[in-house]
Amino acid sequence: MTPVFAKTIPSPPESIEIMVEDAADPFSKADGTGYANDQVVAAFSAVGVDIKFNVVPYVRCKKNDA
């Protein structure tokens, strides 16, 4: 019989801040709303993580993309 080892999975953070672009209506709007942003909020909410959006121009999002 092969032994089974349990691996500890870290808890997600309580909240995170991410950059979102400001001019891709209807997906991402200047006020932080939009379809794509709603999807991000829903996904993280499902695992108990609050999201804060930092709305910036698209170029800044790409510059800070790692």
C-alpha cells in the first residue's frame, strides 16, 4: 500500500488589491465597474477574498504586469 501524505494548503488572503484598466467599456470602466471586474469579484468572493480595484490607464496595467 502506498502511503498518502497530507499537504497543508495555505489560506487565501482576506483581501487583495489589483490594477484594472479604465477604458474598456463594457468590460472595465473608469469607475471600477464592468463585466470583467464583476467576474473577478464573483470568483474571489466565492473563496472568501475581498477585492479592491486600483483603476489605472491600460498602459500602467501592462507596465506593472509581471
